[in-house]
Amino acid sequence: MQPTPPSPPPRAEPSSDLSESPSATPTDDITEPPSPTTPEPPASSEFVAPKGSVPGELVGEWDGDGTSARFDKIRFSSGGDVSLIYNSGLVLEGSAVVDGTSMTLYVPGGPIPYAYWSIEEFDAGYGYTFENLRMDGISYVRQIAGG
């Protein structure tokens, strides 16, 4: 008498219960397509600064005068452009919008609002004259005479 070959294991029948979600099944579906990758942002999402406007008294380059200064230098152009210059070599460029005694710098990572700004001239003696730009307590300086 020949031995009877083993019978194959019983096949699981698909569930006819439609209320069961596919994620509730104990097996992974390896044929599921991969999730879509994050698309590149459209070119229009690049940083675009609004048109700047600054008074003539701000135009030029201002040096930070201490460790409390946010930037090592700030440069304002007559067209309203602003450059924030760091000693590390990083330069952020955008625009400055001045409205009375308030100012907003529109740069990548900004905007940076200042509630109050002012300029004071001071005589350092020996023919040297400077201007001090204060922006919410942060001070920048530039030489306007002497040397």
C-alpha cells in the first residue's frame, strides 16, 4: 500500500464583510504603490519682497556697535532695498518699508518689524561726527565727518 500524499493546506476565503477596512487585515499588501513624494514648490513661491521706501537719511551703510546688534551691518539704498550683512559672510537682501517712525525689513525668513527707529547725530571730538541709528533699542552707527 502506498502512503497517501499530504493534502495541501486549506486556502483562506476572502472575507465578504465590507465593513472591515483593508488596514485591519493581518497581512501587508506589498503591491500598494509608494506614497507620492513632496512636489517641488512652484517658482512663484520664491521670496519676493514688496517695493521698498526709505527716507534719504537712512541711505548708506550702518555698522552694528555691539553684541546686541542683530546684524553686523545694514545697508539701505535710495530705492528702498536693504542688505543685512553678517560677519559670517551671509547677506540677506530684500526691501525696507518705512512708515513714519516704524519700519519693516522684508528679507528671506522675515519680515522683521521695528516699532520705532530714530537717528541721532553725535560729536566724538577731534572733528569726528557720527550718526546713531536706533531700531527698537538696537544701535547702529556710521561716520559722517572726520578722519
